[in-house]
Amino acid sequence: MQERLNLQIAAVFEKILGTKDVAVMIDAKHLCVSSRGIKDDSSTTITSYYGGKFQTEATKQAFLKCIQ
């Protein structure tokens, strides 16, 4: 579901901004991990989408540097 949400957000940004040059990153805590199974309260799952110019390594690294 998180992966699908990531793609949906990217599609909306692409449509509104009128460009394929969009990057989206989601860092989420999943209740199924914290309440069942391994019961780890500190772990998160990161999903990302890189479109257009963000698919080039230099632009991707510039984006990642800005969000850290």
C-alpha cells in the first residue's frame, strides 16, 4: 500500500506541476511491524519514486542530500 501511495502522490505532483521531474520519498512506521510479528517499535519502511531528471544519479543525490 505504501508503494502505491508513493506512486499516486508522484502522479498528482506530475499532473499539477506539469513535469515528470518529480521525486517522492515516504518514511513510514507500520503498525503490523510494531504490534505483531517482530514487535519492533523503532523500524520504518522507506519507499521512493524518482521521475524525469531525478533518475540521473547526480540529481538524485542532490535531492537526498537536501532531505537528510
